[in-house]
Amino acid sequence: MSEDENITRLIDDFEILEEWEDRYRYVIELGKKLPPLDEGLKTDATKVAGCVSQVWLICDKSDGPPVKLSFKGTSDAHIVQGLVAILFILFNNKTPQEILDINAREIFHRLGLDEHLSPQRSNGLAAMVKRIRHDAAQMVGAG
């Protein structure tokens, strides 16, 4: 499977920023670009378990064909909000199978996130990916 143009652009943007302080600022800026999430959507059902910060993710599906999934969400922490934005770059507007085929861990390695995030943030990021993959797997099973 060829890499998505948005993923390639994200990796390229990270490679341009050599210092991790600049990369953190970039992650925060990505998060600031996310549209706000309606307070009514911040429920226990949309909250991601396993995150130290509060994170809410909502999965929407298109009518298709093919059915594609898109996500919206937010966090109460700036860095985590940026990580949410990165996940949306990786997973938004893809079919459930395309989402399941994405090797997020490998992409995080290429971005350097695996070595520069605290263990708590890494665990939270893994919990968010697990939630997105679960949503996609449910769609594949239903389809």
C-alpha cells in the first residue's frame, strides 16, 4: 500500500524541524487547528480510557460506497491535542480496512514520537490508536 500524501507531508514536516523543541511547538500548533468539540459530545462514551489527560474521540462514517471513517475529538492538554491532530492526519477519511492497514507505531517511530514522549503520553497515544482501530474493526465486521 502506498503511503498517504498527508502522512508523507507530516513526516516531511517533522524532518525539517531538527530540534525537538520545535517539533513540540509544531505538534501544539496542529492541535490548535482542530475545530472545537461541542461540550455535549464530551461524554463517558466518547472518552478514551487509558489516557492521563482527558481525550474524547468520535467516529463518523460516510454513506459510501466505499464507507469511509472520519474522526473528531479533543483533549484538555495542548500536546495531547496535537497528538489527536496527528492521529486525524493518519486516519481521517479512510476506509475501515485502510485504517487497519496503517502501521501507526512505525509512523510514530519515523516521527520520533516513540523516543520523545513520556511513558504516560505514549500509553495515551496507544490507547487512542486502539480506540480508532476498534472503531474501524467494528465497521469491517459489520460490513
